[in-house]
Amino acid sequence: MKVLHTSDWHIGRTLYGRKRYEEFESFLTWLAETIQQEQIDALLIAGDVFDTSTPSNRAQELYYRFLCRVATSSCRHIVVIAGNHDSPSFLNAPKELLRAIDVHVIGSTTESPDDEVLVLQNHDGSPELIVCAVPYLRDRDIRVAEVGESIDDKERKLIEGIRTHYFEVCELAEQKRKSLDVEIPIIAMGHLFTAGGQTIDGDGVRELYVGSLAHVTSGVFPECIDYLALGHLHVPQIVNGSDVMRYSGSPLPMGFGEAKQEKSVCLVEFTGKEAKVALLTVPVFKRLERIRGGWDEIAARLLEISASQSDAWLEIVYEGEDVAGDLRERVEALSAGTLMEVLRIKNNRVIDRVLNRSHDEETLDDLNVNDVFERCLVMHGVSEDQRPELLRAYQETITSLYEDDVQAQ
């Protein structure tokens, strides 16, 4: 039996204001074609189908069109669980209708763990796979809050709640397998953060529980699981060194930090209960590139990309010795009239020298307009007795500009 494991599509996600529907559509077309070519029997989508809990009409259209296309292919089963970005009620709304075409949607937990145990059958009605479809477990699903409890208490109860939930669901799955008296695999799905999981700066991965990391260890998953299909982390990776405990990763780079990362989906082929895993590389549908360095390096790379007629989206990170206050104008001059598009320009030297960063990770986003002005006064050596008056004049100017904008609206 062939199973395809994917997750974290984030349909509807934008990148610095640019819509990415064409990329999502290209990926879903590729995925549908791959399912047909590889003769996939079951597709697992381990959460974060959409980027927000209120997906746009275009995002919904792409999702439902894909489900309908795959339902008429060789693929007999599709299992979808909700991630932390998804709305459980939104995903669940059409679940009865989708079940008619063998699409199984688990948007949230219920009072009965049995609702998350799916016994999937082949064409002749014989059971061929058991899926423990555990959705993203929200705090209220697995922990009872108590007055006066510490952060450590919350952490312990969250992890214990996750452990207990998987134990109950997987125990039911094992009981069903024994009652069927047939050696079929058990797959568990989940959307969570495992201890030691790898992330990348700017990938949009959120901590799942306020006040607690709740990074679970592989020990919370029962031994009866033959393959663990996880979502949430965008970097493709194995868990605790096990080839059959995996994050498939996001199929598209969510930000420039993932620009050089090879994206993939997991092809899991079962012989009895034994799983053999191979990665299928996802094509690059829109090239992203982060260019960093001094001006000469940036300019040379921009000219190379321009000469290749690439329509890449770029992020520029300036790290030269000179302040380069006209960096944006220089970049725009080199990129004008080309197919490439610069989405973000980050001038680290301005932050280092002009703003006098208080720590290495500080960016302009951490400072308000008054902070920036005050640091400029310090950098230019303005005496302390002059600063209050200059700051008041600056604040009056900012207020006046703000009021003009409001009136214009």
C-alpha cells in the first residue's frame, strides 16, 4: 500500500503583501499528478491546510477543487486533520458531504476518542489501513486550568494531556486491529511541536501553547504506531532519529529563510506493517532568494539575476561597512525594468551604526518612531540639554502628519 504524507500548505498565505495563489495552484496540480503517477492509495494532510481560520473564496476553491480531482483518481482515501492555523468548525462543516467521496476530515477532538480512529477499506471492502487522525490539540482539549498553578504545572499537564490522548486513541486502534485479525498498519497523525524540532527564522511557525513551549518527546507516542505523520514544522525532518516518525514540512517556502530549502512530500510504502519511506521533491514554482553582503556583492548578484531573465522575488540584506542611506534607491535602479521583484530591503548597517542596537537581534520593528529619533540624536552627538526640545518638535511633526493622513481618509 502506498501512502503520501504532506502538511502545512497554508493556502492563502501572502509574502510581504504579495498573493501566492498561482504557487498554491501549481503545487496542488503537481500533487494531484504525482498521486496518479505513483498510484497512491491514501493521502494524509497533517494540518494547516489554510493560513488563516477565515480563508478567502479563492483559497477554498483551490482546496475543494483539489479534493474532487483526487477523489476521482487512483487514491482511495484522503485524511485531513486541522492544524493550529485552521478553523476546526470551518474544516468540519462539509465533513459528512466529503465522506461520501472518501475524504475524512477531523477538525477537532470530541468526547469519544473513537471518532479519531479510521479503519480504511480497499475496493473489495477489506480493511487495509488504520489511521489515528489526531488534530491539533488545543489547550482546553487536554488541560484543566487551576487557580495558582505555575508555568511548570501547565507544561507538565499539557504534555501529560497529549500523552493520554494519543494513548487512548492508539489503544482503540490496536484493539480494532486485533479484532480484525489482520496485520494492517497503524498510522498516527498529529500537529504539534516535538522536542528538538528544527525551525528556520521567518518560517511563521508559532509556539502552540501560551506560557509554555510544550515540546513533546517521541516517548508520548505508543509503540503500536507503524508510521507517524506530523505537521506544524516547515523543515522536512525525522523525529528522534526514527525514519518512520516524520514531519513532511511545508511544500512551499513560507519566507526567505526557507529559500534554499528543498521541499518534499513523504512517500510511505507498506509491506504488511513495515514502512519504507522515500522523499519526493516538490518543484520550485516561484523562486525566492535572499541576497546579503556589501553593496558590491548585492549589485553583482542583482545583475546576474537580471541577466538570467528570472522573475524571482528577492530580499536584500545589506551588511556592508558604509551606512548606505540611499540603499533603496540603488537597489531600485538596478532592478527597474527587470522581471525580478524586490519585496524587502533590510539595512543592517543602519541599524548597527545609526540606531546603536541594544542587542544583536534588535530590528526596526522593535523600535517606535521616538526611539529611532532619540538614537539618531545620540549618534549625531546632540547635547542632552537640546534633546528634549528637538524631541517635542519631532513629536509635533509626527502628530501633524498623522492627523493629515486621518483627514485625507
